[in-house]
Amino acid sequence: MPPRDPLSLRELEVCQWAAEGKQVSDIAKILGITPRTVTFHLERIAEKLGASNKSQAISWALKQGLVRLNIDAALVGNVDEDGQ
């Protein structure tokens, strides 16, 4: 389902950081805005995507390709049976 209105650049930035698992306070520090502004953007993202909450909005944004996870940052080497 495409967004009702396109997400703004700032909304996409907030959405990207939220998808990476950052908390509101962390996103605020990274982007140099207040936590309340981050919350506002997350509410607008959910509204624009027709989601009922932030988690659903982030999930839908990922599914629609609006944001992508940074998989390279999440890569972990294989661990053998001895835990090494």
C-alpha cells in the first residue's frame, strides 16, 4: 500500500533510524532535534502510511522499500560449536 502522502526527507531520516532500532532520544541527538519533534515525525509517518502505531509504520516502510536496514552493520561471523 503506497503512502497517502509522500514522506518528507526528515520523516524518512527518522524512519530510517527507528528501523535501525534507535530510541526517540537517540534519534533526536543524531538529528539535532528534540525528542518531541521525533515523536511528531513518527506520528506523521504512521498517519501517512495508514498504520495504527509506530512499529507497524516502520514495518510497512521497510516492506515498501521506503527505508532499508544497514545489513553490513549487522553482519556477524559464524560461531563454531565450541563457541569460538
